[in-house]
Amino acid sequence: MDTHRVGSSASAPAPGAESTLAPDALTMGLDVGGTTIKGEIADASGTVLAAGAVPTPRGAAAFEAMETLGDSLLAELPADRRGLLGRAAVLLPGIVDTERSIAVFSGNVGWRDVHVGDRFTRHWGVPVSIEHDVAVAGWAEWRFGAGRGHDDVVVIVLGTGVSGTLAAGGRLVRSGFGQAGEYGHIPVRPADGLPCPCGNVGCVETLASAAAIARNYIRRSGREVDGAAEVFALLPGDPAAARAVDDAVAALADGLLGVIHAACPELVVLGGGLAGAGAALSEPLQAALTQRLRVVPVPKVVLGEFGARAGLTGATLFARHGALL
């Protein structure tokens, strides 16, 4: 395949992180999604040397597919470079126990309590870390993407769901379970909102995820669309599209109020596939936060640099630096 760069900032070391890899060492990252497992091998400059994807099988069979994809990526390299693989990282959705290396639960993929252990390390012969997919994607945007140089940053990953990370005082905030921020499951319309799969009513995700924006447009207009990108493309001339986007922005702004008042971030970074909407999303969200905030400074809303690639970019960077510092 043709090599390409994942971004000019990808080669910069994370502040406080020291890579123990040789300068010519390669890293491999896998990003496991509900429908697709994506993988890449990159060098120290961020140049991608091999890339691929496979469908995500249901249940524990997904881990065999991860190994198969990793094998195929290594096979893409020239024979004299395969031995340069120094470390790898596998990003998993759902609940991940990184300390005990257990994939605790993923409703989308359908596994529960899968003990990963050192299976990947044994399979590829290099140290392999597992991590939560959103935690690494948000970390990558903060340290190497749109949030670099700032100590207090909220990253919102917008796609099939809504989640993200919080960096405060130059440190990534993690829960006791190691999870990232479940911003999508903050109820903002509990009285008259839509049921959420999590069991609550009116969560941010019921209005602001990509699927929710498309559903809202279809409900308001009676016309079918393929996804949220098509809804944004109809702006500004379609009133139903404008209402669907307004609903999503208002839900996002209301859901962010608590964390902004608690942590006073400098930036809100919009990442994930939905960030491809650009200014049509970032500018209304900036205005909505300005309208709502009175006591704390209004953070600047910016678009992520890596978009839907934040997980993959983060995976190879995490493998290189060895920690989310």
C-alpha cells in the first residue's frame, strides 16, 4: 500500500512520556468497533506503513479476528522490516479492565468477561497493551491533536454514540474502573425525552449522536436520509434539518454544563466522525455554551484534527509511548 502520514503532530512525543523503543521501531494499533476492526502499523514519524480492516465477528470470536488482522498487517511489510515491530496496542469498546487485561463487557460486539491476558503478546512476540477505545482516542486528540499545548481539555467523540475524555491540570481523568467520560448518558430531557438503550430517558445520545440526528430529521420531515452527514448537507435551507441540528447542539450544550462548571476546561474538542460537519456543528455549540455559561469562562470549541481516525492514530501512539500520559 502507499504510505501516508496520520498528521503532522503525530510524531511529537507526549509531554512527560518517554519512549523506550528504538528509533527505527514500528508500532501496531488495532481499533475494534461494533462493525469493523481497523488496524495500522506506523513508524516513529507517524508514517503508516500498513493498514487494513476486517468485519467484527460477534462475541469472543472477535479476538481471533484481531489476531488475523494483525498478521495480515505484518505480512504487508517488507520481510526485513517485520522484525522491527516493537510494541502494539489493541483498543476495545465497552467496559475494559486494563489492570487485569479483561474485556469485561461490550453490548455492541457481544462479549462478556473475556480474559485477554497475554494472548496478543504471545501471538505477535512483542508487548501488547489493551485499552478503552474512547480513552485513547480522546488522549490522542488532547496530546497530539487539537488540544495539544493545553492542560484542561474536554474531548467529545461524536459518532454512533457520544462519549469522550477530560484532561484537568495536565492529567487524563479516569474513573476507578478506568473508563472515559460517558457524556452521552447524561440525561438532559428526562421529562419529555426519548428512551435511551441505557435505561434512562432523554440522554444526550438520544438527540446528539449521528444516528439520533438522522432519526430526528426523518421524524420531522418524513423523508429518509442515509445518516447525519446528509442532514448537515441540507443546511441551511431545510427547516427540518435545522431543527434536528439545533436539537443536537442544545442537548450537547446542556450535557456539558456540569463538567464545564466543575473543571473549567480551556477547550472543547469535537472528535469522531460527526466532527466532519465542521463549522456547522462547532459554531452553534460555541454560541449555545456562551448563552448558557455565566459563572465560569466559556471554553473555546474546536474541531478535532484526527476525526474518525483518532482511535487508530491514538493506538499506534499509545503503543509507542506505553502510557496515556
